Amino acid sequence: MKLDWLRADIASARRASALLVLLLAGSMLANVTLAAFAMHMAGRERVVVVPPSISKTFWVESERVSAEYLEQMAYFLLQLTLNVTPQSIDHQSRVLLQYAAPASYGELRSVLATAAERVKRDGASTVFSAQDLAVDERTQRVGVRGLLTTFISDRRVSEVSKGYAIELQYASGRIFLKAFRETSPNDPLEIQAQSQLRLAPAAGTGR
């Protein structure tokens, strides 16, 4: 009788051992699968960046966003670009480049690097105070006029009226910066210049 019990205990122990081996193999297989999936997805994460604060409602379509969204993005990008110190400009440039359109990335990076070198060399800080803003919803552009004040140490060395045109692009659920350039403070969106260009006679047709 005791021999039968002993045999039953041995059989039960073998079944338990087999179950543990099976569970261990399943756990190892799951870990290998997760590791392979993680390696496959490495570098494919999607980063969606938006302004840190949203103060107005806005709408988006397949290739356009509303004037309210363009206005808020323009203010955010202006702060990153023009409100800088020698200590902050590198970080702000990296943040700004997260918004760069792929076709504009190289040019923007070069311009930002040149500006950072100049600011750190001169020990300068700049502050931009926007005075008015115009949005062209059709072309997804924003024109801004304001005062750019420059300080060296704690001394204000200049305060100049400036105009800037910011060209944006909405694609694949993200807003991109295509161009950020200085324009005339009297015509930030260059509307007058474009009108004059359209009105100018073609070469050879003038009287």
C-alpha cells in the first residue's frame, strides 16, 4: 500500500515539474517576443508637439488649421526664437527644431546655429514684444510686428521695430514650421510687396 502511495507521489511530483518547465518556457518565449517587438519599434515612436498652453478654441482640417491655432503657434515660436539668453538659446533651438518641416530642417538648423553662436559670443539677450499680428488662413502664414530689445549684461543696447513672417504647414496630424524670416515691420506678411509685384508690367511690356 505504501508503495502505491510512493508511486503516486512521484508521479504527482513529475507532473508538477513538467508544469513548471512549461510555464518557464512560456515566460521565456514571452520575454523574447517582447524584446523583439521593442527592438522593432525602436525609433518609431510618434512625438506630437503642441504649444504648452492653449487659450483659444480652434479647428483643424486635413491640410489646414484655423487662424486661432496659427496665432497661438506663432506666439509660441516667436518666444522660442526671439526671447533668448546665452544660457537658453541652445535648448530653445532644439525645441524649435522639433517643429521644423522636413524640407526646411537643414536651413533652420543652420540659421539657429549661427544665431546661437552670435548670442553667446556677444553675451547678448533679446526680448521681443509683439504689437500686432496678422494671419493669412489661406496660405497658413502669420505676420507679426513688434519691438526687439537687445541687452548686453544688464544694459539695454538697442530697441528696434521688427517684422517677421512665419510660414506653417499642417500635415499628418502635426503642425510644422516651414519658414521664419524677417520682413518689413510695415508689411510683415509682404502683402504690399506681392501686390506691387503682380501690378508690375512684365519685362518688355512696359511703355
